[in-house]
Amino acid sequence: MSNLYVQALHIHPVKSVAGTAPDEMAVEPWGLSGDRRWALVDTEGTVITQRQQPRLALAAARPLGGGAVALSAPGMAELTVEVPEPGPLEPVTLFGKKIETVVAASAAADWFSAYLGVPARLVHMDDPAVRRPVDPQYALPGETVSLADGYPVLLTTLASLDALNSLIAQGDHPEEGPLPMNRFRPNVVVAGAEAWAEDGWRRLAIGDAVFRGARECGRCIVTTTDQATAERGKEPLKTLARHRRIGKSLAFGRQLVPVRTGTVRVGDEVRVLE
């Protein structure tokens, strides 16, 4: 057996909100089943994330059957939100690009607006097969993605996190480390690799699924947000800027695109094909 294996799986049904860590997940062409199919938008229709609202880290979304989610947050009663019925499409803006979605029931808007203290609506991506292409600079024809930042699946490794934490300990803000993996909100966490080995993974197999490595994952201010307190610091961006600048990216993790769907499980062997 390979030394590489899946240590954890994560899905985040609502973008920028805490998710769950299942033991197995179906891989769809646009990502792990149910991952980031919902998002919040402001009054202008622009997607809201932890970049603007770090308190989203303290809210959670638990997947229910049929794509529904159960929402919870400090001081809020749990709310179940069903997938909206087919209806008028609502264009929303994510990173300057328009994406068509369907607006969830008004109860979800009321719930998030009360929690955040600003107007917010919850929207759902009804058909990831057609709604949003992967960045054409790094995509193959026909590849699509959910409401994730840009790519269907984010992979990280425990060894790279250990290496990063060692660098943080030697840097200007050692008191902020060591950081947990949830700062990086990955889908697949791999154990048994050498630090930064994932940078070179061009094609890999996990369980029944095969993925291609599209590019490194460039990190943003969300990684400086403590997912347990919503407080912000300076790490890991300070250390990534010093040690992990790849092109314009402060890199941690590998962006993957499924090329063969299937099921992935915690404990699965990870086979690097290229």
C-alpha cells in the first residue's frame, strides 16, 4: 500500500460557513457532493464570505437529505432550509463574475440577517453542470465548479501544515501558531506525503475517483481567521509571503478537478499517477 492516504474529508455546504467531516463522499464533476452549493449574498447580489464577515466561521451548516441544510450559530435557533423549488434565476456576483442561482426561502434570509446584523440572502446553485465554468486559464473544456472560490476540490497535506507551522514558529508571530488545518478549509487532507509534495501532483487517484492537479491554491485573509473564535491575526499570510510565493499566489494546497467520478473515503490510498 502507498504511504499516502486520506486522513480527513470535509464539505462546506454553505460557502464560508463551517461544515462537516464525513467518512466518505461521492465525487461529482464539480466537487464533493453537496460542497458549497449554497452561498450568502448582500443587497447588491455580491457573495458574502468570511473576507467581509469573519463571524460566518462560527455558524455551521449540516447537510440533510436531498440537499437541504440545517443551520446553527451562537445565539440562534437551528433552522432547516430546503432546496428551493425551480423558479426565477437570480444572478449573483462572485469575484466579479455573474453566476445564476435560485433564492432560498425568506426564513433563511431572516436568520442570517439577524445573525450577522446586516441584510443577507441565501442562494442555491441548482445545476452545477451548466452554471459556472472553471477559470479557462486552468480548465479543460466543459469543466464546471460549484460556489467554491474557483475549483472543485481543494487538497492539503499534513506534512505541509507541519512545515508551515515550523516556519511560523521561527517567524515574527510565533505566538499565533501552530495553526489547525481548518484555517485552510480543504476538502481532502492527505497524510504520508513529504512537505510540499502536492505542488507537483498533476494527476492522482483516490478511491474510485481520478483528479487532475490544476494549480496551487492561492490563500487569502480567510486563513488568518481563527475558525473557533472569528478573531483575525497575521498568520499564515506573513509566513506564506516569505516562503511560499508562487507567481502571484501565497500558496498552500493543490486545486483539483475530477476527471473520473466515484467515491472517496477516509483511509483511502492516494496514488500519484503523474
